Amino acid sequence: MSSQRGNTKKSKPPKHANREAFKNNKHDTSKLTQTLNAMTIGGVCDRCKDTIQWKIKYKKYKPLTQPKKCTKCSERRVKHAYHIICAPCAQDAGVCAKCGTAKDSINPYAPTPMEQAAEDSRLEAELKALSERRRRAFFRMQDKGFTGDDNAEEMSEKEAKNFADEEKEEEEKEDEEEEEQDVHEAKNVENKVEEIEDERPSDLLVDEEQKNICNSSDIKDGLESGIV
């Protein structure tokens, strides 16, 4: 760059050019860096999201050590760095949690790993409490994308009717399968009972023969000893 006043045009390339892009985890393998790289940024507009991503990428991000005070409710509920509004207030007002301006596109909040684990455990406990039919119906709804209340409200009458008809057919099919399984199990029990009954007389005959042999041997011994 020239030293002439007003001349800001560069005449030469930089003396030290980077051969490869900067990587924040090239020499830093700490848990904090891994957590920041895997973090999903939510509750902010696209411009603020890019700013926070830049700070994470070039190791300028400084996480909070304790909750910060919200500018709307004045309570210490801000748990994300560089945010000025807590998540409930930002969602209720429909504004960006970092710059505080109302934007059309606000990136949704993503659950933390602890919140996700708690939600998974709660869902697993609820599924265990359901019957087998309800559990299968839930998985069918999940496959078709009708798991949440919002999706259920957005379903048209035609889709709801078709889904109800499919559920009815599935239930009838499951009832038939259960009946067939019950009939099969009953037949197996009957066969086992017949096998036991077929084997039982032979055992009784053997027992009677052994009894007769024992009685005859006792009589013989008695005659020899002069008891009888």
C-alpha cells in the first residue's frame, strides 16, 4: 500500500498468505470446543446467527459463566452468550434474542443434550405404559408424520378420514392375527394334552405290572418263611 495521502490501493499481495483455512479444533481438542462446534444456534435471526457462528469458528466465542438478566422480564434467565432476551420472552414477542428486533425468519431453539435425553426417557416411559395396539398405532403415526399436535391440527378432513380408515384396517388385521395366534396356541395345548393322555396308560400298565411282581415276590417270600 502506498504511503501517499489518499492512495489506499494495494499494489502487492500480502507478505504472509495462509495456505489453508483456520480450524478451531486443529490443536484444541478440549470438550468446550467440541461442544461449541456441535451446538445448534437458535432463537436468533440469520444475521445474528452468522455472527455467532463466526465467533465459534475463529475461537472468539465466550460462553456465559452464569445466567444473564433479560432486558424484558428483568430476570436472570438468559442462558446463551450474546443474547439479551431470554428464550420465553423472545418466543412470546417474536423477536431475535440477540438484537431484539422483530424478524420474519427466526431460527427455532434446539433442545440441549440434557433436555433431549429427558424428553427421550419420558417418551420411552410413556410408550412402555401403552398397550401393544396403541404402541403400534403411535409408530404408524410417527412414520406418516402425524406425531405432534400441530401436525394433527393441520391435517385436512380428507386426510384425517383416510388415516382413520387405515387405522381401522390395521386394527382389524391385528385382531385377526391375534385370533389366529390364539387358535394356534389352543391347538398346541390340545396336542400336548393328547400326547400326555396317550403316554399315560402305558405308564399305568408298567406300574401295575411292577406292583404284581412285587406282590408275587412278597407272597413267595412269605410262604418260604412260613408267615402265610
